[in-house]
Amino acid sequence: MAVPPELRAQLQQQVIDAGGSGRSRLERLVGFLFQKPGLGMEYSADATSTVEQAYRTRKANCLTFTLLTVVLARESGLQAYGQELDDIVAWRVGDDIIYRFNHVNAGIAIGRSRLTVDVARDLVTARNPPQPISDQRLLALYYNNRAAELLVGASPAAAIPYMAMALQLAPRYASAWANAGVLHLRLGDPRAAERDYLKALALDPANAGALVNMVALYRYNGDEARRAIYARRLEKVQVKDPYFQFLQAEDDEKRGDYAGAVQHYRQAIRLYDGDSRFYFGLARAYQQLGEERHARRAMSRAAALSRSGAGERN
């Protein structure tokens, strides 16, 4: 979170020197972050960097952007802190790993107002408002992210110190323990991986990442009895997860099973009615089935949600 001298000087000139109210300083800071001749930061999902690295590259993911915003807001005399949203959908598949992300952004307190600065505001849908977190938690998320990025590389051992620091800073963070299990498995230690997954599930019995990996581990080991136990637990979690239903629906569409897609989209909507993507998908599936009236109704609801801020994102 250290601020390089040249960044501090640029911030002083473009944001701080003009003075004014907290809101005016925040407005200048947001312009400084997003626009040129300020930083003109660009979003990049895999850019987990320090503040100085982000200043050099002008790229940041949500975590690095939050670090940058919090630090520069504090330098500007504003009360700033990290915020976490852990109930979102953001998935990526690569290197035979499925990534599911949580999300962070920056909170700014000005008087009684609580404001949010978010580099990925158009990419994230969440059912619940963000929760303020400590700097220690924010840094734990940083180290966990770096470990996750490094463990899929040519030398997974490079992730070990980052993973250790994440667990030291947040020993009760279940997802970090699940990631530690993935790391141990990549390093050829399935027993340590199992211990890590069990630790994650002791902290959060419904942690989908740990459950998915437990099922895969026992399938690999040929332990059918334990695999079946954890598969049933995973199924109970997934059936209550609207975003899992959403992904199942998308898979159905890709296979041409539009009736199955309708069922999964409708189940996602029953679980959570506030995401326009569910309705856009439902409309597509209905159109493929020739059910135009249902498609128009779903499209109308999707458009209404988009106008209210839950827009379609691809």
C-alpha cells in the first residue's frame, strides 16, 4: 500500500491542492483515478498488484483498485476503507481450474454519507450490500489472490509464501483454506490438501469451493463412500445457489437443451429475482422453443432490471 513519491506529487497537484469539501475532493479523486491526465486506470481481472505496480502499469483488478483508492483517499484527507461482497457471480475457467470470485470495492465516509468507488461496478451483481472490512482482511485477500494466480503457473511453489501470509492474516477465511488445499494438491500432497479442505469446511460447512475439491479428491483417490457423502453436501449447496442454476442453464443452452435451460433459469429466478441475466437467458431459451409470449414477458422483466441498474453483462 506504499505510495511512490511521484504518485503522491501528482495526487497533490490534481486532487488535494484545490481544497474544498470532502465531496469535491472525492469527485476529483474519482476523475484522477479513471481519466487522463490522471491515472486513467484500466480494469484487468488478473492484475493483482501493489499500489506502486498499479501506478506503473495503469492496470488493476478490483482488489488492487480498492487498495489504490483507499490509499489515495486517505492521502486526500478522506475516511476510506475496503468493502467486501461475497455473494456475487463471477466465474472464469482456465488451466483445468474453475475460479469463483468474491469482490471488493472502496467505501468512503463523508459525514453521514457512505459512498462506494468500484472499478467493476458494471460487471458485478450482488444480492447484498458490501460490508466494510479491515486493512488486515483486505491484505489477506491480496495475498490469497496472488497465491491463486501463482499456483497455476509453471512453478506452483512460488505461491507458498503468499498463501501462508493470507492464512496468517485471516486464519478463519474458509476460501483461503480451500485454495491452500488446491495448492497442496498441485504440489503433490493430497493428504495436506484434504486437511485444508476439512479446515475450510469446519469454518464454513457450505463452502462450495472446498466441497467441489473434496468430491474431486475422493474421486481421484477412488474413495467412493466419502465422495458420495461430499457430493450430497455439495448438491444441497448448489440447489440453493441461483448462480449455479444460472450456469447450469447456460450449459443447457450450449447443448441445445432449451427446455432444461428454461427449468434452470426459472429456478435461478425463484432463488433470486434481481439479476437481469436470468431473464435475458430465459427469454433466449423461450425463443428457441418458439414460446414468443413467454419470451417477451421475460425480456420485459430483463429490461426493467437493466434500467434499475442490474444490466446485462457478457
